[in-house]
Amino acid sequence: MLKIIILKRDKLGDLLITTPAIQVLRQHFPQAKISLAASTYSSWVVKDAPFIDKIYSYPQYKSLSLKSLYFAVIQAIIFIQIKLEKYDVAIAAGGEYSPHAVKRLRWMGAKRTISYVPHSKPIQGITDPVKEPEKYCREPHEFERIIRLLEPLIGDKKINPTPDVWFSPPQEWLDEARIYLQKNNLNEEQYIVLGLGARRAKKQASKAQVISTVQYAYSKYQLQTIMVWTPGSQNNKNYPGDDELAYEILKDAPEQIIPLRAPLGLTIGLIWLSKKSIFPDSGLMHFAAASPKGVIGLFADTYKSPNPQQWGPLGSKSTYIEADKSISDLSIDFLHKHIDLL
């Protein structure tokens, strides 16, 4: 039996975008054992995925401390377990060359190793190198880059149709969301979810844009708005939050806006039951793209920041808006025509 393991870095959106490639593997090798190695931060995303047989979930460590030392030992044990399993193929599933990923790939001890490598030099320990896209290349999309890594296994066979991004929210999250809707006198698909969370403020809608969108969605379509944001201050260096912007908006918020500073599970449950979601480029944007109604993604200054050609939301019901410098530079009604398409 062919045994394949995929190594994935720890960002939530990155792992979601990798699910089409793993499904392609399953289609071509239905009898293979397909495993995934990912950090505990993201591995839960595919916990119940029917196309993955085993998940190795390892802790990350980034500093010198007793806790980090403990995590390093646990991670080493997990990679020893992987090596003892004697995988036939190990794939570093990222859209560009990563020295850290290649290092971990070597630890796995698979017979064949597949990874993107630089154009300029060979990388020791990679048996099936794939030349990475040119630096600063905006295309193809990240999910296509990862599928391209499968060519050493499946050749250049045309993949049609490409599988969708996969995510299935736990039933308890949906139940919790329905209870929340009842408490706020809302029905499914009678509201939109508007997110503020973004690591870069230039991808966020302004106070005036948010209020205009809320008022338009309700006056024309009787859609209320659940506004969600990342808890915490924008001054937090590790995990900047959006409390300042959210509270400023809420000072003058129309009654049709419902604030939600909630755990991830409830937020995703509400996204799943909404008419549409609007999110800046983020992990939540990719979750919303996998939802039944899709998402409108917000991107800005994409010659310096991640661009939608590579990182845009996937799915036929998802779209995106790209601003030259900042979303806040767009007109106050920039989202109205997108709401009209609902």
C-alpha cells in the first residue's frame, strides 16, 4: 500500500487552501494511506476530513523556555513516529521553497521527498524537486501551486473539476449559532457577517464604510449585520486586535448592527448560516469562502501585501475587492453593488 504524508505549515487559511490538493491525491490513489503533519494550531481544521487517514499534530515552539523545551521533545517524538511508519512519499505542501519545511521533510525519512526548490541551487535531500514560481510572481493561485507539487506522482494529467476547499464545522458550532440567532430574533440567511479582523489596517473598512454598508443592506434587503472582530488591542505585537475600531464604530452604530466579540466556533457557525460574509484577507476569509454562500474578500496594497491572484478566496460564490493603497480610500458605498448581487 502506498503511504503518503503531507507536511503543512501552521496558518489556518494555508491549510484550508491545501485541501483541494489532498482530495486530488485521494482521487488518484484511492487505496493509499494519506496522512497529514501539521501544528496543533491548525490541524483541527481537517480533523474529520474523509480524505485523510491519519493526522500527526505537533506543538510549535518559538522561544527558549521550559515550556518550549517540552514542546520540542514532543515534536521530536512525533517525527520519530512518522519516520518509523516508513512513508513512501513526503510532500512539503507550500507554494514556495521553505528551508524549515525541507528540514522537517528530511526528518520524516520518506523514500521520496517532494518540495519546491529555488531556481538557483539544488537542495540536498529532495528526491523530486519542483522549481518554485519566479519571485514576486502573482500567479498562479496558492492552491494551484500546491496541486502542481503532485506532478511527480500523477504527471501532468488535467484535473477537472478541481475539488473545492473543504471544511465542515462541528455540529455544536452550528447549534450554538442557531441559539444565538434565536436570542437576537434573526433567521438563517437574513443577515450578513462583516469582519474587521486584519493584521494590516489598510485591508479594513473604515467606520463610515461599515455604517454605510449596514444601513444599505437593511434598507434595501432587510438584512441585518453581525459585526465580528478580533478581541484585543491593535498595539498587541503578536496578535493585534480590533477593539479600538470596533468600539469607535459602535458609538454611532445603527440598530441593525449586532456586535459579536466571540470565540472562533460561534463566529464560524454564524458565517455558515449567513446570507454572505465580508472579510479582509485573513484565515476567517478562507473559512467564509468555504461556506455555502461564500465571501467578499478585501485586499489592499497588494504589490507589498498578499495579492488576491495568489491568495484570493476560492469558490464560485466568492469574490474580492482590491484597493490600490487602502480599503478606506474607496468610496463610502464601495460594497453596495456587491450586496446587490446577493
